[in-house]
Amino acid sequence: MKKFLAAVGAAAFLTVGLANAEQTLYEKLGGKKAIDAVVEDLTNRMMNDKQLKRFCGNVSKDKLKTNRELVAAFICKATGGPCEYKGKDMKEAHQNLGITEKDWDRFVELAKQSLNKFKVPADVQKEFLGAVAGLKDQVVSKK
Ligand code: HEM
């Protein structure tokens, strides 16, 4: 009986391990609804942030919504989800905005706050923020 239980335990462990290995980052984040929620929260934080609100000022509600949808679709696709992204590439979208290193650091800080709010596990946050870090060169203005 002990042996049997050990075998069942080992099989369960292996199954969970394999299932995790096959999960995309999109799935680990909790799918499109979870990504939408994080993006909405992060956008709100940016709009109310002393340092970053200058990028969001004077923007109509419609434009904000479209932008949120584009960001969510981009993240969905980039993390292996079933979305189409029809927006600009990251360099084109950001190069004329004058985003500094300091802005970037603040953005990452706010992103962590949003991920924490929705209880995204630490290892998934790390993987996600690692992927986002790969975009820094395209987002921060070179001057
Ligand atoms: C400091 C960090 C960032 C700031 C201040 C920022 C700001 C902005 C602003 C103001 C726009 C609107 C541009 C326009 O209407 O012409 C925009 C567009 C966009 N951003 Fe960012 N962004 C940042 C980082 C990122 C990151 C890390 C991602 C991806 C995960 C991202 C994804 C997008 C997308 C998909 C668009 C829409 C592009 C389009 O209009 O086709 N942004 N961003």
C-alpha cells in the first residue's frame, strides 16, 4: 500500500510538473481576462502618477480604451495567447514620446503593484517582467 501511494504521489507530481512545463506565460498569467484587468489597473495607475501622467493627459476616453485594448492584445500575443495584434510596433509607438530611463523604472514599479493586486505569483511576475524588460530599448527614447 505504501508503495502504491508513493507511485500515485510520484505520478501526480510528474503530471503537475509536465503540465506546468507546457503552460504558456499567457496561461500562467490567467488568460485574456486577467491580462485585461492588469492592463486596466496599470493604465489607471499611470494616469494618476505624478511622473507618468504626462503621457496620458488630454486623451479621450475612446482613445484610452483603444490603447488599453491594443496593449492587452500585444501582451496576449507576445506571451503565447490566441490574440491578433494590429497596432504599431513598439519602437514606432513610443519613439517620439520622450520616455526616460526614470520613467521606465517608475513604469516597472507600477506594473509590479498591478501584478501584486491581482495576486500573480512571484515566479510568473518574474517571467513576465523579464519579457517586458526585453522591450525597454524600443520604448525608452535614445537621446
Ligand atoms: C514607461 C513605459 C511606457 C509608457 C510611458 C508608455 C506610453 C504609451 C503611450 C503614451 C502610448 C500612446 C501613443 C500614441 O497614441 O501615439 C502607448 C502606446 C502603446 N504602448 Fe506603451 N508605454 C510604455 C511601455 C509600454 C510597454 C512595456 C508595452 C508592452 C508591453 C507597451 C505597449 C503599447 C502598445 C501596444 C501601444 C499601442 C500602439 C499603437 O497605437 O498601435 N507600452 N504607450
